[in-house]
Amino acid sequence: MKRVMIIGAVEAGKSTLIRALFNDDQPARKTQTLEFHDWIIDTPGEYSENPLYYRTLMATSLEAGILVMVQDATRDRNYFPPGFSQGFPNTPLGVITKIDHPEANVERAIGFLRESLGEGEIFLTSAADKRGIAELRESLLLKISG
């Protein structure tokens, strides 16, 4: 079974998203290095924000079938370069996190992801109230098992 590699900026909600996907209510902690959780690869936010780490992301992506690009709905900028997903050999999809936050701007977040993701599928999620989590989990598991 191929894995799902999750990338995104520092504090974009990657680790919290992963905990939600596994129904783990423990608080997320800062990811310091690549972490393998069953069918998911969690990456530190610094790897997406710093071009010096892009090579590590690309090498790690060879162990994954799906690339999940995470965009925080409260951020006012895109941390991925334009067309970023095209540098990976994986099926890309996007996830918008924190859609329930009072400062969330979902349309802006979708726009940022479209610049870097292209036409890939985008899921809207909230780990706090579990919106979109079951649908995302089902889609990911279907994609990596097929």
C-alpha cells in the first residue's frame, strides 16, 4: 500500500489533521522530522517553507502515492510556489484546514492552493468540529488502496 505524504507551512494544521484522520483527540505536537504514521507521512512545516528542503520532500514522495498540500484558511499568503505540485510524481490534492476559525477566508485559501496545486481535488476541513474529515479519510484510503 502506498502512503499519503502531507506537506504544508508551519502551524498549517498538518499534525492536527493527521490526528483527526486517526480519530486521535490528543493535542498535536510540533513535527521535528519526517514521521511515518501507518499510511501517512507527516512532514515538518519548515520543509515546505524552505527551498533547501525541497529535495528531501521530493525524495520522500517516492514512498507515497498521494501528495496532500495543506493550506491554513487563516493565512494571508501562500507558502507553496506556483505549480509546486508538478515537481512531484504523486497524485496531488489539497486540504484547507481551520475552516471553522473566525478569521478563516476559505475562498482566498482555495485561490492560494489553486496556484500551486492546479486542478487537483480540494477538501475543506475542520479538525475541531470534524467537518470534512471522514470524507477526506475515505477518499485517501480509496486512492492508496486502488
